[in-house]
Amino acid sequence: MHVIVVGCGRVGSTVAGELAVAGHDVVVIDRRAESFRRLGDEFTGRTLTGIGFDRDLLVSANITEDSAVMAVTSGDNSNILIARVARESFGVERVVARIYDPRRAAIYERLGIATVATVAWTSARALRVVLPDPVASDWTDPTSSFALVERRAPSSSAGTSIAELDRRGLRVAVLARDGQAQQPQPGTLVQQGDVLHIVVASNLMSSVDQLLAQDGTHR
């Protein structure tokens, strides 16, 4: 996958390094050339100096709608602008933005942009957003019988009730919509772009996306 990482601080350099080691085509953008020292001599990707929301620079980074863009600079305003340019000007679907002020999360959510907060698991979370692993979980119980996973509802699941997902084996514990989290009721209908925190039996982990993507007829 072609991944553009904007911001070469601790998070940006970490995810860029991990992506490059995994064999992905990585371009790192930062306004300060000296920041690229964090990547180390082993980094095999490209680096570009400049502003991450500069369209010409993104073109130079070979951005396409099939790319993934990670906006992880030190400023919320820059990150949301980078994310919007990637999404609205280039049609990129896999976009994740780092956020410092959680009160702005609703802005990102309304735009359909995944966010990561400034906590210890930021790098791992950002990677999971752009490189979803069908068998990765956020939490597993001590007996490894159940796991907690996060998914963004696809268009095919729109109109599906929480009760129907429960019948499929997907117990939605928390639903986030427009930056607001809620414990959904059985009759709550899923909307495209909802962020679902799902408790699922471990033996269904590899089938979560398939079960979620079934036709969302009102039930």
C-alpha cells in the first residue's frame, strides 16, 4: 500500500518505520528537514520537505484515491486540513488524523475521518485504522473467549438494527456517531460511518467484517 505520513515527530516516525519494514511504499512529509533524522538510516521510504496540505506537494508524493494518509503533525488545525484535502481533493478513503483537543472529535467524525488521541497507543491505533487486521482486537478476556473490536460501519450495514447485529453474534457495546458515544438500544439503526465497539466470540473474529457487511435491511 502507498502511505503518506504527514508529520515526522515521535508518532509519525514510528508508524512510517513500521510501515516501511512491512514492505509498504511510504512517503513522509514534514516542514522541517531535520525531523527526518528520527527515521534512522534504515528507512527505505521517501521524504519530502513542505506543508502537508499543499496540493502540489501531495501530488509529488504520488497521492491517489487508493493511498492512505496519516496526518500526525503537532497541530489539530493542520491535521484536519490535511485530512480534508486528502479526502475532498483527492478522494482518499483511508485517512486518519491525530487529535489533541478531544472536543474537536465531532468535527472529524462528521467528515468521516478517523482520529487517534495523544496517548501511548497512538501509533498502534493509527496503523490499525489504515491497515485493518480482521483478527486484531482491542481487548481480549482472560480466557480468550471474547474480544472487543472497533469497526466503522460500511454502507451495506446502514439500516441494520442493533438487535439484528446481536443475532449475528456482534454485540455492540458502544456506538459513536457525530463525535457522541452512546450505548445503543436494540431498535437503534446503524448509519454508514458509525464507529462500533463490538464484543464478539473469539471464534467469530475473522468473520466480523463479513457479518457486519451483510445487507442492512430494516429489522
